[in-house]
Amino acid sequence: MKWLDASLLRSVLAIGVLTASVVPVLAEQPATATPDPSASQLWAAWGGTVGMRWNRDLAGNIGLKVEAPSARLADLSFYEHERFSVRRATSIEFRVANNNLQAFVGGSLQARGGYVITLRDGSIDLTDFRLRPRAADPLLLDLVDADGKAWFYVDRLMYELVDGNRTLAVRTMDLRISRELAERIGHANVAGWVIADMELATEVQRQGIGATPAGGGSYYWAGTPATRPAGEPQPPPGAINE
């Protein structure tokens, strides 16, 4: 998917037209600027809920034990994700152009509650975990633990705007094992493997002028060449997204 660069939205100034040859002089009539839907617009969202559905069998096979969740909401999602509230203390910012979410540009979303993952050499504390855009790749979200470390990352977001564009609903996204975690647990070959499925429904608090995402999208479109971020395992030559 192509996206625009992260330049800030520039306002379009309307200049009135004067008819100098007519007396009396006519009052200025301000021109009405038509928003350009192809321009990159800055949006922000916070709050809502985030859900996780771990592949606990796979986790156990590679030496990860996902402990019982803390502060989980009482009900599971339709697809049996364990759900957590998302705090309103921080927001995530993203750009929209041509009716599509183009890139995450800053901020973060923080859950209320989470997990502790036990490893052979210690643990990973995902209590109050955060989803934070990766600086080197605007289409990835790092899952950040209580110590500020990203042992997992998220890609393949399938999203839509619902409730009159008041909610950014990510119906599914893949949680993957980072290379560093794979090496830590002694299974370098599992870097990039999907360890959980996630969902997110967060409240849009600010919309850029002229941008109205009405459909849905995925960062990796089916039938396009398959690539992964630098530093992560790459698919075989000629592979395509499915």
C-alpha cells in the first residue's frame, strides 16, 4: 500500500474577489475551499477496548507460559478474545488519505491489565502493555512491556471506521515474536511467528479535515509481494500475501 509522507496538514486560505471596475465596490465574497481527500490528514484515537487470543499450545511448545490475565473484562469478544480496557491517558495518532489509514505517526495506546509470560530465564511483564508505533516503520505497532521493551510486534491490521467514524475498529491483527525474543528462548527460527491474534476498538477523538475513511483495509494486501520489516525474517523470493 502506498502512503503519503508525514507532513503536517496545511490550511487552504480563501481569497475574496473584488470587482474594481464597478462602483460602488462590491463586498468581498470569500471563496469556499473544497477539501482535498487525497491530502494527508492527522487523526487521533484513545480509550475503548483491546482483545488478545493467545495460541497457548504454540507458546508452551517454545517455552513461553502465558499466565492468567489480570484486570480482564468479564466478557470475551465474539471470537473469544480476552478483553481489556484501554486507558484515556494517552492517544495514538495516525494519518488518513484517499479514505484509507496510511500510517501511524506517534503516541501510544495503553491497556488496563494484561499478562505475565514466564520463560525459562525469567518473565515478561505485559501488565498495562502498550501499543506503540515503531519509529522505523509506520505500519507496525510494537507491543511494549512494563519495562519499555518490545518483545512482540503487531502487523496485518484489518480495520474499518464505524459508528459514524467515531470508532477505529481493528477486527484482527497478528501479534508476532520478535527476533530478540526468539533468540532469548533458544528458538531463533520462530522469529516472526504469529503467537496471538488481537483486536482493537478505540475512540476517534480528532479527525483531519476532508478525510473520511469509509471502508476498510489491510497493510498487507492479498496478492501483493510479501515483505516484512527490516530486521525480521523475510518470506521466500516470489512469495505473496494471502
